[in-house]
Amino acid sequence: MHPILFYGVPQGCSFGSLVALEWLGQPYLLNRVEMLEQPWDRLYTKVNPLLQTPALLLEDDRVLTESLAILLHLNGRGLESGIGIAPGTAQYDRLVQTLAFLNTDFFAAFIPLWKAYELADLGEAEQQLLRRLGGADVAMTCAHLERLLTGKQWLLGERRSLADAYLAGLGRWVQYHHLFDLQRDYPNLHAYLGRLADDPAVRHAWAIERGEHMGRHVSLEELRPRLEAL
């Protein structure tokens, strides 16, 4: 039995957990959640009553939700392979700090932009206000990442961590919303996102999002006995 990641498409933040699983190099299964297809299957409430992704169904039938919790769990699984960072160390504290920043400040900066995208009945003035508010917050958090990446290959230094896996997903949103010239305004962040884009695990995760490499997938119906017993 292997852990099962429930990941959302399109452009889900669960992309980071998918990259993390690839970096771990350990067996896993997937369940694909089409986030724009409403209503979601009610069976998914057994996985997450809030109807959000990602979620990770563990071998002992415990369910983890929230990217921060999932990535820290996967970090523990990666200690022997070298991708994980040992708890109790200064580097682990930096990992938690960086993941917390990405999970709060950076993620939240995009909420007004997604609302402007999702709420089609908003007037032009309201949409412009949301885009302006979101754009200012995204610029501020990108400036922080630009400083973090000065003289570094990865967020924590010369060694990649699962914080980089998380930003592989969230970082796409900067380019999606076309808020500024990333290469001109944030050259460190631009180069960093380019390195991530060239990573084989990231490219594999993109292919999975496009609907390729579906062999590891299981359906909710296949999982019904386990989920109904939760």
C-alpha cells in the first residue's frame, strides 16, 4: 500500500506536493480532482470536508490536508535520501519558516487576483481594484523572494528542499497573471524559476497535470471502501 495524493487541476497549489513526491523517489499513487467541475463528488468530503486539495491518504488510512502539513510529512520521509532536513536543526527551522511564508504571505497575495478571475459578475472597477491590491501584494512577496535568492541556487542555499517543490507550483502564478517583467524586476527569482522549470520532476508533474502518465491514478470509486471507513 502506498500514499495517495489528491491533487487539483488546473494550476493547483498541490503541484508542489506532486513535485515533492517525485523528488522523494518513493512509490505513490494519485487521484485527480478537476477543481472547475462542480459539484465535486460528495465522497471527497471523506478526504477533506472543506473540499480542497491537496490531501494525502497515508498507508494507515490517516488523511493529511494542507500543503504545509503534507510537505513537512514528506520531508520526514526524505531524510535517508537526502532531500529531507532533520528536525531540530537550524536548517529545519529555515525550512519551516520558508514554507510558512509561502503558505501564508505568498499564497494569500494571489487571492484578490483569483477572485477577479473567478467572479465574472464583478464590475470593471471592482476587478481593477482586486487586481491592483493583488498586484501590490505579489510584488512585495516577490521582492522578498528576490532577496532570499541572492547568491543562492535554491531557497535554503545550494541544496534543494521541499520548499522549492512548493514554489514550483505557486511560482507559476506570477507568470500566469502577467503582472510585471519578471526577468527585469526580479532577476534572481526569474533565473530560479527557470531552474525549476528544467527539473525532470517538475516537467513530469506538468505532464501529469496535462493528463499524461495516468498509470499511477486511482479513482474515488476504487477508494470507496477505504474512504467510507474513515
